[in-house]
Amino acid sequence: MSDAFLSQDEIDALLEGVTGESQKLAKEEAKVRDAVVSVLRRHSAEDTRGDLGPLRKELLAAINRAVGGDYVRAVYFEEFVTQ
């Protein structure tokens, strides 16, 4: 496992809008956060240089698995900061 490329504050900002959009996601916020953190911690900053499609798909699958349904249809990155 490599060093995480997002700080906890950056992960919180990423999730801020996502969990408020749906009552189901809001009720499952801890599970959503855990799923996102688990996926991102498996990746390095190098994994974000280029096509983000595979990372989006992995996040989408992890979030939907965590909440037990297909509540999230897409993952978008407004801003991506790597260190």
C-alpha cells in the first residue's frame, strides 16, 4: 500500500455534496465515507495521472456496495489535488 494521496479534509470535501443529495446516502454516510477512503488508500498519486475512469468505476462500485443498492450512478471530480 502506498501513501494516501488525499488528506482527510480533502476526502471530507469530496463527500460533502454527495451524502446530502439522497436520504439513503445521508443515512449511510459513515459507510459511504469508509468505502471512499478504503478505495483511495489503495491508490497512489501516480494512479491519478491520466484516465480517471477506472478510479471512478471502483468508487462507484464500492459506494453502491456499501449502501446496498444502485443509489449512485456516477462519480465526478470537481477538483483533484495530489501531494
